Amino acid sequence: MQSYSSDLPKIEELVELSGREMLEIGCGDGRLSSLLAHKVKSLTAIDPDQAMINLACKKISGVDFRVGYGEKLEFKDKSYDIILFSYSLHHQDCVKALDEAKRVIRDNGSILILEPAIEGKYTQLVSIFQEDEIDRLSRTLAYIKSGNFVISREEVFFLDYHFKDDIEL
């Protein structure tokens, strides 16, 4: 299994970014947004945490950062070519969030869902502090596979994350 130092090569393998309008749901501090910003025509990135949005705005230019929620997207129907859930779908009501994503995706658009592997080391670490982490991931995966969606590709890949300190972790 291939290992990556960033999500970007895998995302570029899955979907053409150039000239497309993208919505990133769950951008956090903009770690992934900073890599995507210069690859797409436009990037809107939302997160429910105002402090994270403030941090992202200070670090990254060229992205429309907003406080927002996947379950209630404040965008018009068919607004985006690509919608990316970046490790965020299991942190919200996945049924509502995916219904909203279907509403704002353009015809022939792509919805990408990146989620941590249930058996992954990161998930195991997080589950120590968030007892329902594995249950939320399991429910989200079960819903995605429920038959309500056409899944064009499913793949497990590994990222080599390096954190500068325990605060960043």
C-alpha cells in the first residue's frame, strides 16, 4: 500500500482540479486548503470553529474561508464542481451533510470523502480522548455504503503526518 506525505497527490489522482470550483467542508486550520488553493479555480473552505477559521485566514491567502456547517450549507444549488469532506463527515450528521452536498454539487461534479481508517493508528489515538470516534466513523461508513450513492472509487491509503508539537497534534 502506498504512503503519502500529503492528501494532495491522492486527491489529484481522483479528480481533475484545474479550472474547477471547490468547496472543502471541515477545513480546520487550512492545512489541506493551503495545498488546494493554487490547484483549483476557486476554493471555499468552511469549518464550524471560528478560531480555526481565524487561524486559516491569517496563514493562507486566495481561499474564501467561512464559518459553516456541512449539515446546512449556505450556498445555492449546483454551486460547486467538487465537494471535499476533509476528515469531517463523521463529525456531523452524515445524512444531512451528504444531502446538502448533493444539493450544491453541479451535474457531473464529484464529492470526495476523506476519512481516517477505523483501524488506523491516528483513529486509535483519538479514540482515547473521544470515546465515540470509532462508532461515528463506523456509522458514517455504513451510511455511505448503504446504496444511497454511486461510489465510483473506494481506497485505503496512508499518510505520514508529522506534527511540530503536541499542540499541533
